[in-house]
Amino acid sequence: MNILITSSGRRVELVQLTKECVKKYNGQVIAADASNDAPTAKFCDIFKQIPKISSPDFIPSLLKICKEYKIDILIPTIDTELKTIAENVEKFSAIGVLVNISSYSVIEICRNKINTQRFFEENNILAPSFISPNISSENIKYPVFIKPLDGSSSINAFKVNTAKQLDFFRSYVPNPIVQEMIIGEEYTVDVFCDFNSTPITIVPRRRLAVRSGEILKGKTTRDYAIIKASIDLVEKLKPFGHITLQCIKNDTGIYFIEINPRFGGGAPMSIVAGANSIENLIKLKKGEKLSYNEDWKDNIIFSRFDNSVII
């Protein structure tokens, strides 16, 4: 049972947990990245440097690795590679590789914030409303939130408190969209779905501290209102594998703000808590049937840290 993790970069936790899972199958973890000094190179079984995602050789290089190392499962990890891999998923399926990726139509919904908003509105899913670019900054109720149309990892995403700030950020942020600011408790929700998009595990995690859009401290929380809202979203979206939802909860409801159809940076927290999406992928690859479970530990607080390795 060999697993390839692409754009592995700093995903050391994910690589380590994947190695633990494949150990019982005498498998290997192959990590791939465009940079030959990625930290994951020190923790995987085999490291392969590959072309950048924008290169026409990106997919051929992955297919070559899959054939050479008899890869069973491929796990993409960053937003910018999802469309390219989804477009070519049949090439991987043809050589027996299970890819943790939803259909191309789902990826299009998730990767474009306007498409995401349209999905929320058409399916009566509570979400912050968009503010038209035609509305003068002087006629907007503050605070608001501005971010790129196809942004990732909270890059160029800002809370805006005044008209003067908004005028600046509208010219600073590429392809900006502006939303109403929802105040409340922020949650990440790790969801795993089978081939029929049936939820297998749903783990809400309270975001206690965040840096650059990635969680630093989190707490697993068996919040059934969030679980129920996530089930409703998944039934309408029809994703596959591990996906990550972002939402805000306050007295008026649960507002979904983002869908990341991949393993989020904090996914290892849910895996360690007992919702093991790596193991679920392995079971699906082996032809086993999965059923919904809540066999994960509640109220566990995780605190993450940085580390250095000599390359």
C-alpha cells in the first residue's frame, strides 16, 4: 500500500501519520515537491522532485512516479494543483491509483469564491453575503472582509474597518471580492466521504489560534449543530474523500465561509483524534465498505509548533 503525497512541502505531520498507516501493509510514503529542500524530504520513505504545477510535465511526472513505485493512493495537498489533477484523474485511475479528489465540477465550485457563493445561495446554505463592487465604499456597513476570487491560505485576505481602507485594498488585492463580516466562533470541519459522497466522519474543530490562515491551536468539538449543517452541505455538494470546511457560529446560525476539497493543514488533528482519513482511503482502495461513525475523541486541544531540519 504505497501512498504519494504531492506538493508535500511542510506537511511533515501528514507524512508521518501516513507512514504509520502504511506500516502495517509494508507500504511506503513517497513525497513529491517542486523544491528539493522541502522539509518532508527528511521524513518520507522516498522523495521526488517534480516540475512546478504550471509545467506541462507536472502530470506526466506524477504518472511516472505512480508507475515506478506502484502507487495505490495519491493525496494532493494544495489548492493550485487540484484543477489540474482533477482534469487528469482518469489517467491515474487507469493505472490503479485512487486519488483523494472530488469531481472537476466540485473543484470548480470550491476554487472560485463566486462559484462557492452561488452554490451556498442556490442550496439555501447560510453564508456571509457578497457586497457589490458597484457600491461606493462610503455606503457600506463596516467591518467587511476582502479576499481574492481564487485565493488560498488567507493570502491577501483582510478585515476592513473603514471606507479609506477598503479603497486601498480594492486596488491592492488581486481580483477582490468583498463580503459582510460575520462575528462569532470560527471552526474548521474535517469531513471524509466515500465514493457515494456519504459522510463517514465529520470532526468540527474550534479554531483557538490561527497564523497565515492555518490553525495553530484547535479543539475537537462534538457540536451536533455544525455536524448536521455539514451533512446538509455535503449532501448537496457531492464531494469525495477528505475535504475541509470553514464556518463561523454565532447566535443567529452557522455561516459557511469556505470549502477546501483537500486535506487542510490542521487535518492531522482530526486524524490523531480518531477520524483517520488516511486509513479510510486505504480501506476504500482495498474494497472495504465504510459506515458513518463518531469514533473520535472530543474536547482534545492541539497546539502546533515549527521545527527545523538539516537538508
